[in-house]
Amino acid sequence: ILILDDHMYVSNVTSENQCNYLNIHSAKINDTLEFFLFKKFKECGKDVIRGGRIQEFSFNNNRGLLITTADLKKDFPNQLPQDDSSIFGKVLFINLNSKDYFIYSKGHRNIQGLAVKENIILSTEHGPRGGDEINNIIFKKNYGWPMASYGLSYSNLREYQRSHKENGYEEPIKVFIPSIGISEVIFLPETF
């Protein structure tokens, strides 16, 4: 949920014809909260859709929203986080006026939190067994999933590249081994 100006934005999933779809609904904040469909992503998710963290962000003087999506598979990852034609495993920017979107960053497993302050974007991300991350999200950067992770496969059926940087991906700014079950980071006001 994001409160922006006099509207509430809520990410949610709908199911149709054995497909799951990521949506954003919005409502003007008043006594009735009548929600309307703000954005429906057209890519079919055959598995559980996770993510949906929303924050306000301005990019190239365009006011918009950032929304997170996760890989659809927990321990048997597919290549969707690396596929530029997929919304999954990404941070997406949605223009508030046109509702057009583009991939802001990719290669994410399961973002649990998204904190934005001016041009600083921090995500908190669940790794596989071990390897929870805090990432500094930068436009057009690749964060490596499912190729690189400091965590281990739950089923021990695959190995991940350890170094992100040596394999052409962005390194996390902090990795937690063992995992801490990270939720989200927040920016505190100067007077707290």
C-alpha cells in the first residue's frame, strides 16, 4: 500500500484462466474508498506472485511509482529475472500519467522492502537459504538472480556464483549470512 497525495495505491493479484496477474488498484481517500484498476500487467504468472512493494519516485522529471516483482519459483528459479521481456524479478517504473512502464532494474529474487529518498533507492531482498541482501538500486543495473547469490539452494540441487561483481552483476551493499528474514529498511525523519 502507498498513500500518495489524496489516493491510496494497493498492489494485488487476480487469477483468470489459470494465470495470475499483478495489478495496482487505486482509490481516492474518502469515506467510501471506491477502488479502480490503475494498472494491470499482462504477463501470466503460473506460480505464486510475490513482491508488490510500491514507492513514489520521479525519473527524468516524470512522476511515477516503483513496484517490485519477484521470481516465481522459490528454489527452482527460472530465467525470468534476467529476461527483459518479463516483469518478474524486477523493479518497474510506472509513469503516473501515461501508466506506461519500463524495467528500472532486474535480477531480483524476492524484494521484501523498498525505501526511496530523493535519488536513493534501497531494497531488502530474501536470498535462498542464507544470503538476505540490502541493495542500492541503480537504473538499468542487474542484481544477478538467479545466477549469483551468497545463499545456498534449499534443495542443494544448484550452486550460485558467489561474487556478483566478478560475474558482471551489482554487489549487495550488505549480505546477511545466515539469513535474518529481512523485512524492510526505512528512512527516519531528522527528528525522531
